[in-house]
Amino acid sequence: MKGVVLAGGLGSRLYPLTKITNKHLLPVFDKPMIYYPIQCLVNAGITDILVVTGGNSAGHFLQLLRNGSDFGLQRLHYAYQEGEGGIADALKLAESFAEGDGVCVVLGDNIIQGNIKKAVTDFAGQGGGAKILLKEVADPERFGVATVKNGVVQKIVEKPKTPETNLAVIGIYLYDAAVFDICRTLKPSSRGELEITDVNNEYLRRGTLTCEVLKGWWTDAGTFESLYRSATLVREGGANRMDV
């Protein structure tokens, strides 16, 4: 299993902070934001990681992270995303890095309290397909929302105006190597992007998508409100703890 951290985008919701640097280099309490998704992967036993970024501040990731030795990584690779093609478009850049292996994909602004090692282990025993992580949230209309019955995903709707549930699909995904073929078949959404929800729904159509509800808190950090919340949560309750 290899790890992919997606840390591109313009971060326009955080202007003017992101006029001079990438969103994922902003501080979340006492660490740069990008540290948290990397540590999330390391805590799950994944030490071969690719960081996908873009924009004018891409070189700052190399300055900060170097070869990943501070995290005890086996390898740390970098890829550059041209433009704003969406999450699935960024994921396509990881195909040669994956070398036919499965990937654990973490969005660079996602921060968790706990540990995804169980999800990674369960996915390895699943024999392929995909696994998504879910979390009950107060504002599900901001996210992809899953309808689940008896532990089985029935459907996923991207940013619904009237969500059927409050189960958000958080930015941590586990995929087999078929994900790259799926990404190549996608058509841009109304936003002009290749949507990760379309990837998940294709695995759902194939009957190979499983889910797990994340323990502990989770937040993204892509708005001023969630950036503040993430710093507060990290300060008060830690993040990526090894004992959860």
C-alpha cells in the first residue's frame, strides 16, 4: 500500500492568506497543515508517499519536507498538477508512482484525531475495490454525502442541497489499481473538474465499495472557520494519535 497526499489547488476560500503560499503550508496550531495527512499515513504503516501539489509555491514543499526523513519515510516523491482539474485529476498523477499497488489517498487539508490503521488493514483483506471513510457532520451539504443501510453504501451524492443523511465522505480514500482506469473514463462536472465522488460511485456500481465510520474527530481546514476549528481541536485533543 502506498500513500498519496493531494495538496494542490488555489485555496481561494482562504484569500488573502493563500496569495503568497499554498493552503497546505499554513499553520494548524504548531505544525504546517501538510504534516497532518503525512503523519496520518505514517501512523497507518505507510511510508512510501507521493505529494501532489501545484501553483507557484510548489517548491516550498520540497524546502519544508525534503526527503521525508523527519517522518521516517522510506520514500517521499513529488508530482506537479497543472491547473485546477479536481481531486480525481490530481490522483491520475499518482499512477506511475503506484506501480500497480493499492493507494491510500488523503486530502492535504484533512486532519483526524485517530488512526486509520484498521481501515488500511481491512482494505488489504478486502481483496481489491475501494473503501471510503465516513463521519457524521453538522453541515453535510458541504461534502459528498453517503446513504448507508446495514453498513452498506447505497449511494453517494456530491454536495446535496437536501442531504438524506449527515454522513460525510471525508477526504481519506482507499483504492486498488483500477482507480486510474476509472479516472480516465470520467467527464468533467458542472464545476469543470473530475470529481472523486464519481470515482466512488463507479466502485459502488461495481459492488466493490465498502465503508467505515471514523472514530474520533475529523475536520477539513479549507475555510477560515474550519482552519480555526482544526487548530483548536489539535490544541485541545491532539491529532493522529497512535493509541486510538
